[in-house]
Amino acid sequence: MKKTLTVIAASLLVLCLNATTVLAGGYQLNLLGQRQIAMGHTGVGMPLDIATISMNPGGLATIDHNAILLGSSATFISTHYRAPAPSSYVAKTDSPMRTPFSIYASYVTPVENLRAGIGIYTPYGNALRWEEGWKYRFLMQEISLTAIFVQPTLSYRIGDRIGIGAGFIFAYGAVNVQRDLPVDAQDGVTPMVELDGTTTAFGYNVGIHGKITDQISFGAAYRSQIDMEMSGGDADFTVPVSLSGTFPAGNRFDAALPLPAVLSFGLGFRATENLRLNADANLTFWSAYENLSFEFEQNPETLNSVGLRNFNDRWIFRIGGEFDATDRLQLRLGGYYDPSPVDEGYITPETPDVDRIGISGGFGYAFTPQTEINASVLLVLSSPREQTAQDAMEAGTFGTVPVGEFVTRAWIPGISISHRF
Amino acid sequence: MKRLSQLFLSALAILVLVQCEPTLNERTPDAGQADFSSYVAIGNSLTAGYADNALHRDGQQSSFPNILAGQMKQAGGGDFFQPLVNPGVGSNADGQARLALQVSIGPDGTPSLAPGPAAETGQDIFSRQVEGPFNNMGIPGARSFHLVVEGYGNLNPFFGRMMSDPMATVLGDAMMAQPTFFTLWIGNNDVLGYATSGGTGEGFAEMGDPAAVAGNDITPMNVFSGSIDAIAGTLAASGAQGAVINIPDVTSIPFFTTVPWNGLLLTAEQAQQLRAGYAAQGVPAPLIPDFQAGQNGFILADPESPIGLRMAQQGELVLLSVPQDSLRNAGWGSITPIPDQYTLRASQIGEVQQATDAFNAKLQEAANAYDLVFVDVNTVMESAVNPGLVFDGTLLNTVFVQGGIFSLDGVHLTPRGSAVVANVISENINAKYGSTLSPVNVSAYPGVHFP
């Protein structure tokens, strides 16, 4: 036992020394349920609770009780930047803690084999604030992206073994971007621009779940791409009076940000009465994110910008397990590998993206047969990643992306409470 | 089963407790084979931190030598002592305050943005307030040979305010700081005196007498060469390491490139009227400037033309010093030729470029002869013209006011321009001496300030 502990501790420390992290590729947040997060965010093939409404709507058909589930995580993310040699310059983010959440409710309808549910969750988001006056303050100083999905869902069981489900997604999105402008003011106030917009959009989420044997189950789910099209967002320029012609007051902007589709597969294995194992894979269709353009209502000739993003589709691979330590206590562990969808040359200050390894753990405790809490903690690790001037030149992004090394770490605890009735 | 729960629990405990900062360690700059313990900057206004047509404290504090000294200090360099003036609007040699961008309302009520003095008069910067030896020996207005002229402080108040003795030379005072490392950026005024006065002085000559060189002449080659050898030779003989910086071509300096040569915009009717006007003055038809609808070259004074004037051609330059009111309202450049002192004609540009090339060749030769770093700022400024220089996610170029590199006098650097120059110099120093001086963030230094 002691030896095992030492090995685990040592391996974690080694990962730590190599530094870092971010949550998930790009601006995806895979924090859809505490029980799932604790198991490497698996569960597409094994619907353990009603968080399956977002992860695999097909799994809801297997759940034979009404329930509510409220959960939230807290993100502690730190990114460091180091300029290319021989520069001694380093910068850090001072990102605000965010609380991605998920709320689910399910209802066993009077119609036989039909379940209804609703999920409210935050599958995408980003919050990054670089230290004031940092090297690339003209590219980005601060970003906040929030996406909230509301998904009413129906799920139907076909026979004993198959469940299918579909949900309609109403999405709300909000974005706030702040950056300094490359001009200087006599009054000493730093000229900057703040872009702020909200929007709504629609999408869907479908899934299938099946039992191959009593031990083995599978699932597949597809959540559609949702395009967040900001129209008429506020573009608030803080500039010296003499530049108000170039940067007009009360300006508005249009921009579009795709929230990519995700295709997921999962396998569940009930190894013993007390031990359940999962393996999942998710394909996120990041290639939808080709560029980020801002079009302004006033003075578009000067202000409009198009930034190349050219993300790539990427698979994430996950495993996780859950063990019943006692009748009331379940213990969980998991991990995943999440390669970056961003090539060198396209790394931006808003998504300083790296390949990530996530390690998670958690527990569930049932106070009563109806009420339980689940807690998780997720540690996301990666190695420093460098973007060179050469990379940027080859990508055609030179001058619009930072050059240097990035490294990130994230530590994300979370908790949920559920009640069935 | 018990062991399995212990495994889960202990792994969980580690995940909860683990707290590791990302690690990207700060690099520590190193001097390599260089000795930065006493850095002395020798030169003219560009070294002094002169900007916006005046010597003022803000400019001095963001002079390229002061920025470079900051980089050296990180690598074990010594303090850098500058002859700072008191805070304020500063002064040029004629007692005028620094320029600032100002909004003025034209006769037709449209606001425009133009540089103007920040105060009615400059501050007194020439009363002696400081004692050396100084690390920044940049003397605004100095030409190459001035640095070795005894008693130069009596001729130039910018040296007078800081000289160690009425008979001191700039080079002698520089040596008093016992430089282990120096930068020498001199020669700009040897050409610019002629260029900024519209080529009204003597052009490039191989031989001449320093005593006979007037303020708007090009320094004769023999005088320039002798001075560079004397300065670089003296410094090198003392064992100092250093860098020699060359002279940017006039075509990369906004003072010469801002007013377009063909800025005369005419309607067909106006063109016709102008032609008729010249004809009415008795100008023979073949010599009447060919005014056409659209953009036309300005009319320049040209003593070589039979009628003393002609239309400017592509490549010729109208200087930033030309009174804009006269261009707009007094018929300068159309009815009346722009006087010679405000233009550089093709032949005059030829003189300037011949001198610039010869001086730069000499500076490079001296750098090689004395085993010094040669910094080709000329080439850097050429790229700044086109396509521009990218630093920290922004584009800098040599456009007046907006470009970010040049201050409001169109000749001297902004703090941002000084940061670019300091980074270029330290990069060359690193290459020669194996040092790892750290470039500064250009985005941390301001360009032109807007009202």
C-alpha cells in the first residue's frame, strides 16, 4: 500500500514539475457532472445518474426515478508566458475563478418507457486575464466567454436493452474581450477597447445507449454545433478625444464564434458488484473554428479584423472507475488525454492551448437512499509549448499572435447534490 | 477490497493536496565576454534622448542608451548616469518648448491635429545644474568632428551645460567615465545639417577643412574619417568594447517623407487657370509647368531651370518644415515655387545619399578595424518603411505621428522607437560578445501622445 502511494505521489510530482494545464481543448469545458468528472469525465456508455441528459440523452431511458441534480465546479487556472530567448520576460495570468455548473431534472412520464428531463449546463467557456500591461496587451488583456445550454430532453427505452434520446438546445452566449490599443494619450489613460455582446442560438443533442450483456454497455451521442453570432455588440473605446473619429463612441460590432459539435462513444463494464469501469472517446469538431472576425458598424475600414484560428478536429480519450467502498460511500478515479486542437502558429493569448492530461478523483456519499452528494477534483497537466516567429510566419499569423512559450495548470474541485423521488 | 479503497482514497488525497505552479523560469541575462560595468554612450541628439524638437526629461529617460543600460544592468552592468534636465517642457537650442500634438480649428471650422509647442517658451535647461562624469555623452547638434573639438561647449550649449571644463572635448569627458563599453552613434548631423536645410549648403566633398564647415554643409569625407578614427581609436586603445551605429537614409525619416512631392490636387479648371497664369507672366510655352486635373507635383524653386522653377518629380522631397499655411493659402507650390530651403531636389538627394553611403562605409570599416560591433540601423529603418516592424503584436513604421517610431519633429525617436533601437543594438552585442542581454518589451514604451 505504502509503495503504491509513493509511486502515485511521485508520478504526480513529476507531472507537476513539467508544469501545467488548461481545462480542455480550445474553450471547451468538460465539467458536465461531478460523478463523471471524478471518473475522467466518462459516462457516455454507462448512465450513472441524470447527468447523462447532457452526456448521452439515450441513457436517460435507463433511469427509473425522478431526480434532481445540482452541481458546480470552481476553476483555478494559471497560465504563464515566457518570451523567446534571450528575453528575461515572463508574464502570468491573473484569471478570475469561474464556476461552471450543471443542473438536471428527470421525470418518469406516465407513458411507458418514456422519460423526460431537462439539463442546464455550461459546455463551453473561457476566462483569462493577463497581468496588466503585459507584452501582448495590444492583442488581448482579458477575455470572458460564457455559454449556457438549456436542454429539454425525451428518452425512450426500446425493449430491455436499448435507450434512445434527443434534446433540443437553447443556448445563451456572452462574450467580453478587452485589449489595449497601440496608441498613447496625453492624459495618461491607457487607450483600450472593450467588446461586449450576448446572443442566443439553437441546437440539439441525440444519443443511444445499449446493454450488450449484463456487464457490458455502450453509448454514442452527438451534440450539434452551435454558432454564437453576436450582432450589434457594444464596442466601447477608451481613447483620447482627438482619436474619437477613428474609434467612434457608441460603436457596435458583429462577430461569430462556433461552439463545435461533439461526437462521443463510451463503453461501460461492471467488473464486479462493487466496481464499475468506463472508457470514453470524444471527437470535437474544432475545424469549424476557422477564424475570428470582428466587423464594426462605424469606421469598418480601419477597425475590422480577421484573425486566423484554423483549429483541427481532435479526439479525447478517457478512462475512469468507481468502487463501492461501503454501502454509502463510492470512490472514483479517472484520467484522460486531450490533445490540443491548435497548431503552432495559431496559438493566441485567449486560448494558449496545450496538449493536456487530466487526472481526477472523487467520492459519492449517500446520506439517505434518496439524497447523496458527489465531489470531484480534477488536475489538468501539460508540458510547456512554444510558438516561434517561424511558426507564425508559416501560418500567416505573424504579428497577430504571441511568440514564446506558454504553460498552464488547472485545479478544479467541484461538488453536487442530488435527490431522487 | 480494502486495499482498493486505500488506493482510491490516497490518490484522491493527493489530487486535493497537490498545488503546483506552472514552471517557466525567468532567464538571467549574462554579459558573456562583454564588460558592461561602465557603459558610456557617445553621440548626438539621438543618443541624448532629444525628441519632439527639444531636450526634455521624458525623452532623456527613454533615450536608447538608458534603455540599453537597463538591459546591461540585468547582466551585471553598472549604473547609468545621465545629465538630466529638470522635469518640464524642455528646450531646443533656440529656447523653444517641446512639441505636442494639438487640435486646431481651421478657418472652415474643421478640426485638425498638428504638432505645436507645448508651452510659449522652453524651460531653462542650459543653466548648469549637473556635474559629471556622465554615462550619456549625447550632445544634440554634434557632428563627428565636434566630439574632438576643444572648447566645443562654448559653441554648443547642450555640451556647455555638462562639460567638465571650458576647454573640454566631448570625447575627453566621455573618457572620464572610464568606459568599459561604449556606443558611438555619430554622423547623422554631418549629413542632416545639409538635408534639413533643403540642400542649401555645400554638398558632399572628399576634402575640406573642419573650420570652414557651415551648419548646412555636408561634412567633408576627410574630416569625417579622421574624426571617427580619432574617437573609435581612442576608445578602443583604452581597452573599451563597444558598438558603432550607422546612419539612416533620409528616405526613412518622416521629416523628409511626410509631405508628398505630388500633393498639389487640382481640378481641370484650376489646372487651366495656373497654366494661363504662367503664360500671362511671359513664361514660354514649353517651360510652363504641365498642370493637369488630379495630383500634380508641387512647383519648386530650381536655380538650374531657365525660369527658376519647375514641377517636382517623383523621388524629390518636400520637407516637413514647409509652412503648411503657405501651401494651403498662399499659393506655394502652385503659383509661387516652394523655396529651396524646404525641398530636396534629385541632385541634392544624390549628394545626401552619396554622403550617407560613404559615411556608413567608414563607420563599418572603423567597427571592423577596432574590433567593435557594427549596428546597421539603416537597414532596420529601411524595413520599417516597408513592410514595417512587428513588435509585441503591433506594427510600427516610419509614418509621421501614427508610425510609432518617430517623434513630432520627424527626425528623433519616440520612446517606442528608442526601445526598438536599443533592442537592435543589444541583439548585435549579444551576437559578438556571447552575452544574453534581454530585449525590452516595445509595447511598454509610448509612441506619440494624442490629446
